[in-house]
Amino acid sequence: MKKELPKIADSEWRVMQVLWERGPQTANDVVNALSSGVKWKPRTIKTLISRLVKKGAIKVTDEGYRYRYSAAVKESACIRSETKSFVRRVYKGAMTPALAAFLEDADLSVEEIDELQEILDQKKGG
Amino acid sequence: MKKELPKIADSEWRVMQVLWERGPQTANDVVNALSSGVKWKPRTIKTLISRLVKKGAIKVTDEGYRYRYSAAVKESACIRSETKSFVRRVYKGAMTPALAAFLEDADLSVEEIDELQEILDQKKGG
DNA sequence: GACAGATGACTACATTTGTAATATATCATC
DNA sequence: GATGATATATTACAAATGTAGTCATCTGTC
């Protein structure tokens, strides 16, 4: 019984990330959280919030004279879904070539490489 | 002096992939190449081609009574650009966490893991 | 309890995308 | 050179997206 994930557009991701990182927030909190990163008018951010509410990605709690917003979908699920759609589009769904290309193209430090190899080792072990 | 890559939409990727894989094609060739994979009307595919031409992603050669279309942008560049935008959106630009999540989430065979480790080894070596 | 300021609701509007249909130009054939 | 088949060009149209503005309402303050 898995829920259908609403499709989250580019700009909307920014808003969701605020909620995932900081938990329930008022509209104004979100605006403040984003103010340093984007050049949107507060109105624009309110609009994005409304759309996400309508899509079911955000749920609202009535606090009397205003709302508090919180994520209604899990970050990990959204990431997985976006990733799958990205791999489908760009690599025709072929995960391993996608990974290989990612790895080859990435600019990684030795530490980062070790970390990734660790992950691979564990996958092999398990 | 790097060229600006046009933004290639989801459906348009399918068309570009045909041209990247098969080289210059007539509109009809593209339609045929896609016929097994998608349920679009030929008209729809022609529209996608036109849009890609207008965007500068495809160039046309006049063959007298029809055109032959070929990719005007390199596949590798488009993949890189899409990847970067994906990582920016979903992982806020943090490549290593993106890779780690990819790897952890992927369902890989031992052979595939070996292949990826090979790549990592070489990166470390180089 | 009238008013300024905060908040949310509704409305706006151009662009892009998905998905095509109609109209026009051209070629190949009789 | 008229006709049917092809190919391209032009047009359509709704939904999603980016980016806001205006209107109505609630709230706390004097």
C-alpha cells in the first residue's frame, strides 16, 4: 500500500528541503530559511507552499490565526523517486552505467573514494 | 568557449537518444526507431523534433524534398549537464552523498560491484 | 472597536511540456 | 500537368511551472 508520491518541481524541492531539515514551520519560517539561498519574493514562496499543499506533499496544522506546514512525504522516498526518474530519462533505466558514469566523472578525494568503496564492500559482503 | 546547452525536456530525450545512437536520420526514421518504445503519434514525434531544432539541439540537412536530422549537441555534455542539475536539485550539489545514496540504494550484482570498484581504484591510482 | 500589519485565498500571466490536428508544399506517377 | 502520398510548417490546447500581485481576514494594539 504505497502512497503515490506527488511530483515535486524544481523550485518546490527547495521548499521541501527546508521542511525536511527543520521540521514544521510557518510560512514565514520557510521564507526566512530560504532568504539567503534564493532571490524569490516571499509571495512566490507562499505560492510554492500552496501548490505543495494541494499536491499533498505538505500538510498543514491550523494554529489559530495561521498555519504550520510540515512535510507529508518522506525525503528518502522523494529522493528515490527522483533518482529513478533521472536514471530512466538519461540512462534509459540502466543503473550500473549510470553509476559508472557518475563515478568516472566525479571529482573525488581519496577519502571520498575510500568511503564509497566501503559501501561497495559492504554490499558485496551482505 | 563552451556552447550553452539547450534544456532538453523529458520526452525530447527519447528523440535525442535515437539520434545519438543511430546518427543522422529522417523524421520517419526517428518515428520508426521510437515506435516500439513509446505510444506517441508520429505527429507528436515530429513536434518534438521541431522543438529540438528550434532549441538548437538538432541540426537539419536539406535533402531536397525532406530533411535529415542529426544531434547538434554531444550526448556526454547533455548527460553531464542533466546529472549536475539533478544533483543540485536533489542533493543540493553534494556529489559524494549523492553517490553514496545511489550506491547504497542500487541493486547490484557482485560483478557490477567489482566493475565499480575497479573504476574507483583507477581514480585513486590516477 | 478602528486600524495597521501579518497571513492566507484567489487571481494572473508568460513559458514550457505533452500530445496532437490541420494546412501547405513537394515528389513521384500516370 | 492532375493526383495522391509525403514531409514540413503552422496552429491548438490543457497542465505544469516560475514568478508574482490583489483581496479578504485575523490579530493585537491603542
